[in-house]
Amino acid sequence: MSVHFARITSKSQTTVPAEVRKALKVGPGDTLAYRIGPDGVVVTRAEPMDTAYLRSLERGLSEWGTAEDAAAYDDL
């Protein structure tokens, strides 16, 4: 396994290192997916179906976005 680093700018932007872009097979116009789990974040290339699916989920779950909902459901 190799490790690559990138800095985050003051505008919260970063450059994906060339080696990472090559491993993910991404280029200009492609979308990355960040999957957040208990052990960290996994970055993958988002396929068009992934993007559409995740956006539809986001719209459907927006009704559960309050602090009260988080307190009630975070331990499930």
C-alpha cells in the first residue's frame, strides 16, 4: 500500500494526487464519492448510477435532518 498526501486550501479545496487519480481511473469531469463509516472515509469513483441514486436518497432523507432526529436515531 502506498500513501499520498494533499493539502486543503483555505477554500476547502484540494488537488487529488496523480497517483490517486490513476488508481481511481478518474479525470476532469468525473465525480468522486466519499463514503463515511466508523473506521474512516473511503474515496471511490462515482459511477453515474451512484450519483443519481445517492442524490435521490439525499432528497428523500432530508426530512430527518434536525438535531432532534440525530439525537433520536444516531445510535441505531
